[in-house]
Amino acid sequence: MNFKAVIILTFLTIMASIATAREVIAFNQDWAFKKGPFTTDVLQYGNVFSGSWQVVSVPHTWNAKDMQVRNDRFTSNEKFYVGEAYYRKTITPEESWRGKRIFIKFEGVNTNSEVYINNSPLSSKKEKGNMMYDSSKPNGNYQIVGRHQGGYSAFVFELTNMLKFGEENEILVKVSNEATPQVIPVNHTLFPMYGGIYRPVELIVTDKINIAVSDYASSGVFISQKQINKKSAHISLKVKLENKNADARNIAIVSTILEQNGTVKTKEIKNYQILPQGRQEVVQEIKINNPHLWQGIDDPYLYKVVTQIIDGTTVLDEIVQPLGLRKFEMRAGEGFFLNDIKYPMYGVTRHQDRWGKGFCIIKCRS
């Protein structure tokens, strides 16, 4: 087989994986939202979930306006709403998801959150920007999926065994931007916390054998670099794996490094027997000859790293990550060097909030 045929075969393998590997589904539209303060009467609290809720898209924050404009109607030290709010959205699992693993990923929720699922939610109807919930029938029970503290880290929860197929399931997210001593920042004085689901949400569907999704919401593939120069570069890929089958399976971990034009720079294959249950790690050592180095804004060249789990001819899972090969160092009395070239560095302070949007920067809704 000639070199051109190898390139074509590799390209077709990677393209085929799009249909067979994990599904990542945006879960951002048509959330229903209701902001407190809510009743503290336990007997009346169920009424919170009926009636009219505002329809929003995430990213969303409820403090886009009141945190930036003085409002004297609030009696607390803060002049903006601090407290609890709810988001809810329904999902009907697809039949093709049976036998697979299903996760929900939040890129950022400020500040403390609780995620619930309801397999028998109230019926609803969308009317003029609001979602109307019918309380003529009893609401189903909300089961806790998980809790997360802190507004500046992504998090993932698994829904696999909690979803009911063939029916609507409701995801309910309780959010509070109340300052607490165990979560930084501990007050709203210097860093006010814009409450809400202020970053996108995704559903992730994978095979039972998959690259770890719930490892602190990371990609599950960790790339480190060493001995970087114009002649060669050595990288190490640590791939975290999970197997939810009842037996061990023989698989191959295939990592392909692609140039910007899509041609294959190098490829590494490692056969591995993955044991049932538990998280396992596979490490691949890869040498790249004559690498194109990443040189900051002068030449921001990025490779693409495609890591796949393959069982025979089937791609079970796939993660794609960018890779910029570079060496950097601080030399005493000389300054910062990037790939042995002196490179200027400038310090800036950039806060993520914007006028009228708060922390919710991408397609914000208030």
C-alpha cells in the first residue's frame, strides 16, 4: 500500500468515527426559569413548580442588569438579587441511546447548584415567552442527581440509570448565588457573583466503554510535552478509560496527530485489555519529527490530536483536542523565551463580566 493510500484510509477511518463515536448534544434552548425569593412554607412550596415560568436560553444570568445599576429596593447590603432560582427543561431519551451511557455537562453555574430529575413532570405549554405548567395533576417526585459547589469550574453528572425511556423526563437545576464561607469568593464585596447557568450545557452519549467523561468534566485525555525543538518533539498522552460492561474487552487506543490541512503527521496504536468497572489509564509516548512549533501570535500553529477507542472496526469513542508544540522558559536577567526566541510578555487584568451581560457572555439572555 503506497503512502497516498495510507493517508486516504486514515482519513476515512476518522471521518467514519463521527457517526459511530460519542454524541455531544447542545442543551441550551427553551429552559424555563423562575427566580425567588420563594415561600418558606413547606405546605405551599409545591406551588412554586406550577403556573408561569419565563422561557430563557442558556447561557443566562438573573443579575445582568440589577448588579450593574443601583437599585434601592433591596434591603440587604447587596443592591441586587442574591438567593435561589430554578431552571427546568424536559428531555425524551432517544431509542438509540439504550445500552449507552448518558451524561449532562454544565460549563459553569454560579454559585452553588443542585441537579434533580423528574420522570413524571407536570405537562406544560409555551405561551408568549412563558412556559405554563398545569397543576391539575400531581407533579412527580424529584430525585437528586448531584450537587456542585463553586461557580468557576465545569461539572458532569451521569443520568444513565435515572432516565425513563419513551417518556418526558425533566431536568431541574436549583441555583443559588448566596455567598457561603466554604466557597470562594466568600462574599460579594470584591467579586460579585452573577447568579445563573452562565455557560452552555451539553448532553453527552457514549458507549459503555468510553474515555472518561466525569473526570472533573475534563476531556479525559491529558497531553504533556517534553524535549521540544525544531528537530523533534516528545509528547505523552494519558487516556483515562472506563468500562461498564460485565466483562473485560480487548480494544485499541489509537491517537492520530493531524496537520492543519488534515494530513497525518504521526499515529500511535496501543492494544489494551480493559477490565470491567473502575477507571483505568493508558499512556502513549509519541515522537514527532520536524515539528511545526507554535510561536505565539507570530505563528499560532496548532495540530489536531484525535484519540479513539477502537473495537475491531468499530470506533467506540473519540476525543479531539488542539496541540501547540512549544518550549518556554524564563532566563535570569534576559526575560521570557519561546522556542529559544526572546518574546515580549505583557500583563493585563481582564474580568469576564460585560455591561448588560454579566458573566453571561455568549448569546446572553437576561
